[in-house]
Amino acid sequence: MLNAAAAAATTTSTGAPSVERRRRLTPAALAVANQKVRRAYSPIVIAGVVRIADFLLLSLVGSVIYLSYVVPLSGFHWEYLAAIFGVAATTVICFQAADIYQIQVFRGQVRQMTRMISSYSFVFLLFIGISFFAKLGSEVSRLWLAAFFFTGLAALIAARVFLRSLIRGWAREGRLDRRTIIVGADESGEELVRALTDQEDSDIEILGVFDDRNDSRALETCAGAAKLGKVDDILEFARRTRVDLVLFALPISAETRILDMLKKLWVLPVDIRLSAHTNKLRFRPRSYSYLGEVPTLDMFEAPITDWDLVMKWLFDRLVGGLVLLLALPVMALVALAIKLDSPGPVLFRQKRFGFNNERIDVFKFRSLYHHQADPTASKVVTKNDPRVTRVGRIIRKTSLDELPQLFNVVFKGNLSLVGPRPHAVQGKLQNRLFDEAVDGYFARHRVKPGITGWAQINGWRGEIDNEEKIQKRVEFDLYYIENWSVLFDVYILLKTPVALMTKNENAY
């Protein structure tokens, strides 16, 4: 399982550096995992940005023509601006009703333009009709209206041509594809692969199939998709390359097999679905989500995606940058105290678990004597630990040693302000790695780790010397992931200073 992938061998008695143990993948899986893959772009966010751009573009065109032509002749009237923003908003609504805001439509040319021109023309006809029945026709400049229509249409067409080139470029780079793996290398899996690949304008890129069976039922290829390994290999495979969707080709009747596999795979930050294309039992249409025309049942969804991810990114960068500026004087004083207290560098980097079990370097103020530094945290710091310096005891008790992690948030982007704390890669409980001690431990890594979190403000921080402490951390972290919101992040951030002062009995 992922235990082997997550564990790291301790330093040998000869002083050789520790080597991380990782699960071996098949040559076919390695060939796919080693391909260069670019970060994905969310179609939902792209469509949202295009909506905003359309509104701003039309508002700008109408306002510029009004200010440059109408205002010098007849003065300023707020009614014109209301009409401009009304036309822009109505146009976006009509584009939405015409299903223009879809990636497949953005890729096309004729279908996109015809829908857009007809919808845009309808909006102006509607505006003219309203002004006629309201007896406002004599008060509206016909030249302004004609200029607004034709200039706005030209601007929209130019914007769509530019957007089409962007979308096609992103598609070639694989940024819009949903990288998918199929579980089940049998006839059902082959039929599913064929159904997905035969669809036009599909955003599904099938990487391969996985199956635990070694008998004749497991095919080596399913409609051209190679078998990459067993189900246990999916965890390591998804860590090495981008996987967006895990799709089961097993029938609902294989309940036991599906549940066993879900227990292993639910810790991944991906969508997990059960294909229903061969099931004889049919549910109501709204029970399904569709991949093109293929019906599926949702098992698990990746947390914090699309606009939620954008909001969290903005929160981390903006609030994190502000907190960093406010913390710089305190950080300078801590750095000076560390330098005067003991020889060695002020900062050190420690290996921690990041998003999807990536190994990241986390910055901290040095709190141990330099010659006893423990960059992998293989030995837990305990009460009255002789390795901790005098200044180190103070900054660890108050968590001031964590302040340099703001650099990770603002500049490196591998930490969030709020999230599950990034545990050390060799963190152990009674000689057992944390993932061996708690089921579902790696589900904490379905989101980006944070400097502070829901577990920390509830007192679950510091030394882990019994099973309850690590179990409670995982429990609170999973609650945070399932209930995330920007307001929840704000609440945790505001509660953190109070928690540091009142709930620090386990921090040494």
C-alpha cells in the first residue's frame, strides 16, 4: 500500500543518508508517469472568467462611446450608464442561455460565432423594444446605439478569436484534459474505454487500466489502453503524475471488491466514480453525472477545486503577504536571538508531507543545536529535550519557530495559511510511521497543508506520544477538509493566537 511509498528508511549506522522507500511501478506505468505533464486549468474557472470578461468588455465599449460622443453634446446622464451595464449583464445571461460558455464551444468557430451574434442581436432588439414601449426612443442617441452594437460585436468577435487560440493551445498542452485511469481490465473495462474514446470533443485522456487479477479475466490491453499494474499501485502512480479521475468499470454487484478498493483509494485528491454504462439497474437520471454520454455514480470528489481553489489561492497570497509584512519585525528579533544564543544558521529546512504526499521543504527557525539538527524529524522532540536551545524552548512553546513558513505560503506556494499541519516524513508513534498507526492518515494530504489548522486551535499540537493524539489530529483535519470555506479559514486564523497562548501544554 502507500505505507511503503510514504515511509523512509532511517539513517544507517555508517552515517549514509536515508533513502526513501517507494513502491515499484511496472515499466508501463513508469513510462506514463515519467511523461512531462502540465498543470490543469479548470473549465469552470475559464468559463467564469470569460463571463466576467464579456461583461467588462461590453461595459467598457459602451462607456467609452458614450463619454466620447454623447456627453460632449448633451451632457452626462446616469440613465445611459444604467442602460450600458444592463445591456452587458443581459448579454451574458443570453450567452449563458445559448450554452456559449462551454469549453467545447470555445474550441469551435462557426457554432460559437452564430450563437454569439444571434444572442447579442436579440439583446439589442430587446433593448430597442423596451425603450419604444417606455417612450424613451427620442431620448436615446441612435448613433450611440448603433456604434455600441457594431463596436461591441466586433470586440466580442475579436475576443472569441483570441480565446479560441488560447483554448486550442491549452488543449494541445493537455491542460484541459481529465487524466483518467480505469479500474477493471476485463470486458467491462474494454467497453468503457471504447465508449469514452469514441466520443467527439471528449476531454477524457485515458492513461491506462489497473486490475488486481492475474488470471485470464484481466486483459493486458483494453481497447488500446495498457494495463499499468494493480490497484495498490494507483496510490504511487497518482503521486508521480497528475491523475484527475479514477473510474471503476466494475458492476455494482461487485460490492465487496469495490469497497475494498475504495478503502485504499479514497485518500487520493481525485474524483472517484463508478461507471454505470453496463449496469442493468437504472436510477433516476439526476442520480448520475455524465462523462459525455457515459453515466457514472459519484463515489468521492476532490476537495477544494475550481473557484474554491482560486479563492483559497487569493486568500493565501493576499492575507499571507499582509501577515508576513506585519511579522517581519518579530522575525528579525527572533533571528537575532537565535544567532546570539547558539552557533549555526538561523533558518533550517525540514522535509514534510505536502499535497498528495509530495515531499516539500518547510522553512523554520532553528530551535535545536546545529550539530543535533534533525531535518527529517526522525526523533520526536520531547519535554526537556537536551537538543533544544534556550531560545528554542521559547519559540517552540509560542510557535514562533513556524513564522518562516510564511515564505512557503507567499513565495513557494507549497503551503497554505490554514490546512492540516505538514507532518515530518519520518514522523513516528512508538516506532510506527503515522500512516501505519491511523487508517486514512494520507487523506489529510488531499489538500495543501497549512501553517495553522482546525486540529491545532483545538489543542492537538506538539508532541505525539500516544495513539489518541494522532487519531484526533487526523479526525479534526478530515473535518476541516470536508467543511472548508473561506470564512472557516478566517475563523481558524483569528483563533490561532488565542489557541497558541491557552493550548500549548504539548508544545516543547
